[in-house]
Amino acid sequence: MKRFAVLACLVLVLGVLAGCGGQKAATGPGGQQQTFTLKMSDYYPVTHIASRDLAKFFIDQVEKLTGGRVKIEYYPAEQLGKLKDQLNLASQGVVDIAIAPASFLAGQLPLNTVMILPEWTKASEGSAVYDKLAKGVLMEEFQKHGVRPIFMYTFPQYNVGTVNKPINSPEDLKGLKLKTSGGLFDKIAARYGVVPVVVPSPEIYESTMRGVVEGNILNIISARQYKVDELEKYHTYGLALGGYPVAYVINEGTWKKLPEDVQKAILQAGEEASKHAGEVFDQEEQKLIKEFEQKGMKIRYITPEEKEKWMAPLKGIEQEWIDEMEKKGLPGKKVYEEFHKLCQQLVRK
């Protein structure tokens, strides 16, 4: 009986230890590894490079790195909800993964708007910074909404395209009515004396054609997406008038149900997709700027030697952002300092 009792205790202890070892290899009936199907939502049309390339790359990497144990059902083009509702969809578990662009969701993710600040220029730079920042000092802000970031990237920083007036110096921007994106983007534009005009995305082309605005502050890729390159005769290249950061977030409840090895694979897929996104956007930007020139658009290239002069009007914009966050009771100084440190480490000078 004593041997039996000892054996029974040993079996019990081993069972408890196995249960405390985390979710390293969840199995289903018959000892087979468990599989998971996750719903992922965003707002890009299927023709957009961010949908047909970047989202697809991330989905494929997740499946590859999990050995097919995770399948992602992708719902682009606001099929499951409008852009403004995407974060809430993930928070409430309506979807497992959703897009959360900080500039559109500044009311919900105010600290994430630090990525708009012009301390980086290329998409590869911004994406590398955001990947680390979101998983670090910005994690708490995401967690307040019951989500965590898994895949981050940025478009290249914004430049200026105009219909009639060439922009050869910062002074040439003064008084121009230009399409901006609201919030911090407006504050950046106003530093140059621009009259900011917020135009809904579907109306950008028509507003430019009718002269409601004299041009647009957009990244090169978006200029093509909205087809304003068909109307604009002049463009700058090399400015940093605000960046557009994007995060895909996963519902925290969904995350906790995933085995540890699957979680690690998803994070690895997100990191690889972030790097891929930066490279793809930088290549696309180079390709498009050459196409713009070939069809007759005049490009004002900002050289490294000129950059300081062009960026001078933005001196102190970071303190303005910090003060705004601190007034809301948010750790703006702490977040900015980490952002600035990462930019110093990862941005090519």
C-alpha cells in the first residue's frame, strides 16, 4: 500500500508540474497539437500595397513560423467595421487582430502619436523605431484597451505636393492652403505658415482638382493612392512633415489562450513583417518619385546639407507634444525620451 501511495503521489506531482509549465505545447484530442483560427481586420482596399503585400506577408509568416497551427482569416476594406472602430473591435473580441493607426485614433492612443514627430524620415527607420517602442514604453497604453501590439510599421514621412506653386524654400509654404491630416499634423504644417485644411480621404482628389486646397501634405505612396500626382506639378522629397504609424493589435484574451511557442512565433512574424514593410515602402517611394519625374512633375530634392534649414521651423515641436501629453496626466516626457533615444540609435544620419 505504501508503494502504491508513493506512486500515486508521484503521478499527481508530475501532473501538477506539467500544468505549471506554461502553454508551451497545447495539444488536442489524441495528442495532436492544437490549431487556432484568428480573424484579422483592417481598412485598406485589397489593391493597396499595405493589404496585398504587407498584411499578406505577416499572415504567411505567422502560418509558416507556427507550422500551420495558426490560420488567419483576413477581412480588409472595412468588411468588419469602419476605421474608427477597429481598435474597439479588437478590444471587445469581435475580431482577434485589428489595425490601430495612432493618428486616426489619437483620442484612444495619444502617446502613440509620438511616432508622428519628425525625427525619422524613411519607412525602414520609422518601422524599426515603432516596433521597439510599441513593445516597450507604449505597451501600457495598448493594454488599457485590452490589446497588445504584434505588428508595427510606418509609411515614409510626409512631403508637400502643389498644383501651381513650386516649393524651393521653407518660406514658399507660407500662406498655402494644403490638405493636412489633423491633430499634430496640423501643428507641424502651421509652423511653416501653412493654412491647414482637413479633407476626408475620399474627397482629396476632388478638393485638389477644384482648388479647395492648393496641394497636399502626404507621403509619396499616398499621393499615388489618392491619384493627386495626376494634378500636382511640384513636389518636395526628403522633408519630414509628420509620419503615419500603424499597429496591428491582438485581443488580450485571445493572446492568453495561445501557447507560449505560438505567441513567440507571432511576435517573430510581426518583427519580420515590420522590417519587410519598411523596405517595401522605401523601395516603393523611390520608384514612385522617379515615375512622378518622368511624367513631368518637378521634384525639389532636400539635400542633407539643406535639411537643417528646412527643419528649423519645427524646433521645439517635441516639447509642445510633451506638454500636451503631460497636461492630460500622461507620461509624455518618458515616452518622448525613449522615442528620441531609439531614433538616435536606429535612424541613419
